[in-house]
Amino acid sequence: MTALLILIVLVAGIVLATARWKVNPFLALMGAAILGAFAFRLPLGEIVTTVTTAFGSTLGNIGLVILFGTMIGVILERSGAAISMAEALIRVIGTRFPNLTMTLIGYIVSIPVFCDSGYVVLNSLRKAITLRTGVSSLATAIALMTGLYATHTLVPPTPGPLAAAENIGIADNLGLVIAFGLPVSAVAALAGLAYATVFSRRDFTPLPAESDDDISTQTYEELRESYGRLPNAFAAFLPILLPLALICTSSVVNLPGRPIGEGTAFDVLTFLGTPVIALVIGLLAATTLLRGSGKLTRFNEQMHESIRVAAPILLITGAGASFGAVLAASPLTGFLSENLAGLGIGLAVPFLIAAALKTAQGSSTVSIVSTSALIAPMLGSLGLASPEGMVLTVLAVGAGAMVVSHANDSYFWVVSQLSRIPVATAYRTLTVATAVEGVAAFAAIQVLALFLL
């Protein structure tokens, strides 16, 4: 019981430090790891080794994957590829179903691009479709927000799911995480779409724009012209689809039955499907999006920006792993394993912990990293130690990290302010939408568990 009280104090400290005192999550997690090591009375000679080994091992395994994935996302955002993808989807779907269009655009764009950035880039497109179709701006805002959110927390190479896969121990089989993450996130996105449709004809009084040059006042035509000539749809989609295809192909050829044998083809496909190599290939495909003079200068600038964006995520991921390693070495693991195993709630444990952390401190990434590190030592007692159980655990953590987005989440403010939705209205709509989405995703995971576990 003492170990559980220590955990509660540590988690409360992380939430208080990050949400109330605005302490950087890296410092909060690393501080919790060190204080926890002393509180759990780990041998003094093992504390530094436990913390640093977990930190270095985690970054060594997925650091480059996160970095290359971020680089792809920045190029897609800055080159206008996100707009190009959106226009390609509109040509296929049309504007008859604006909410569906926005959901699908968000669902695809957010696989490599952070949902905050994705919403900023696509907001003008959302406004244009809203004006063209006469549907409520509130509905298209919810549809785009939930579409982006779905893959952001459930599908690698987004950093959150990547970190969870590493902490849980399934990072060597990301293809399986992607294969199950895509349909689960599709269910979440469809739930968000259904909720958005409720508001299709519901008007609201928008907030006034903060200034004449506010991005929310920019027309779609102005945004499109700012990118110059947009890349063609094939080139825009390639940096996303190529790495995903390579990773999934590697997972297929590595199935126990070895579908293509173990010759040269097996070795080549396994190598190309290694997440780092697959994303390097995706990055090379992304460089073809750079056009005109000064390509090298723009490339270097975007790579510098990628490193700046990825650095905090890498540090938070490593610190979360250190915190998890301390918990794994403490008496807490045995206590929780004995007590939780008897409850028979399995996947609900990671889902509820992630949801509690997300709601309390606001960051989906911090919630995913912390929860996956905490839950990893308990997989056996929860009956989730198989590869399928690990994958579903990663997804359950991601589903929990959707619940709920409110005032302590930067994404809540990005969506509400760019869409000029009053705060009270945003609480009643955007916050509820993320709860609906997270619960729907967890329901889909539970259905998969009936067949896989």
C-alpha cells in the first residue's frame, strides 16, 4: 500500500508541476524518476544506472524514428503537400459531404504532421468548404479536429504511439501496430464525424478575429497562393504511404510462417521495412517536394526546424522511460500486478490511466509516455504479454490519451481560436467530441480483443 501511495504522490506531482506551475514535462518526469527512486528505496548504486540506461536505450531505439518522422511532417507542411493532399481528396469525394471530407483529410494528414500544425495548415481549406456548402462552421471544425486527433494518438510514426510501442516492448513490430491502429483510428474518426454531423445546421456566434492579418481571416485562395505551385497528389502522398507500406510489408514477411521464405528477398524487405530505414526513404521522397531556386537553403532551414520540434519530444520520451524503469524496479510492480490481475479488467487499466493523466495535465504525448512506462511491467499479470496484447495495450493507451481535451491542452486552443469558437461553446462541443472519440476507439479495441486475446 505504501508503494501505491508513493505512485499517487508522484503522478499528482507530475500533473501539478506541468499543469499548474508550467514546469517543462521533461523536468517533471525526470524529477519524478529520481525522487521515486529514493522514495521506493532503490539501492543508491543502482539509481543513476536505472535512470540513464532506460533514457539512453529508449532514445537509441526510437530517437531517429521520431526525428525522421518529424522531418517528413515539416516538409509536408511547408511545401504545401498537405493542401495538395486535401485537394486530391476533395476531387474524389467532392463537396457534397463536407464533414466527411474534413474528417478524411485530417485522418490522413495527421499521420506524419502534428495535429496542431495540421489544423493550422488546413483551417483555411475548412473555411472555404464551409462557405461553399453552407454547413455550420462548428461542424467542420469538429470533423477536422477529430480526424486529425484520431491518427495522432494511434498510428505511428506519430511520436506518441512510437514511444508507447517502445515502452511496451513492441517497437520491433511497428507494422502490427500500424495494421491495427489504422482501423481503430478509423472507428474513432467516424465517431467524431457522427458527432460533428449533429451540428451541421447549428449556428453559433463566432469570436471576432484578433487582427486583420490573423491567420483565421486568411482566405483559402490566399493560403494556396502563398505556397506557389503545389506538388502533385502522388508526390504529396508518397512520403506518407511509402514508409507505411515498407514497414507493413516487413511485418508480413516476418510472420512465423515466413510467407516468402528467408532468402535475399526476405533480407531486403526486412531491411527496408526497418522503421528508421523506411522513414529515411520517406524523407528522401519528401525532398522531391522542394521546388524552385534555393532548395538546399529551404531544406536546411526545415531540417533545423524539425530538430527544434523533435527535441522536446525526444527528451520527454526518454524521461518517461526513466520514470517507468524506476517504477519497474520498485515494489509497486508486484503490488499492482497482484491486485489488478484479480479485477479482470485488462485493457481498461491502460485506457483509464492514460485518460486520467490526459485530462489532468493536457498533453497527449506526456500521457502516452507516462502510462506506457507505468503499465509495461504489469503486462503479464494483465494477460497482455503476447504480441497482440502488447499492440492492443499501445492502442488502449492512445485511446485514453484522447480523453479529454480541454483548457489545459494546446490543441483545444488551436482549434477553438482558429475556428473562432467561444470557450463555453468549445467546452460543450470540442471537449465532448474528444471524449466520444476516445471511448469509441476503446470500444473498437475491446472488439479486437475478443478475437485476438
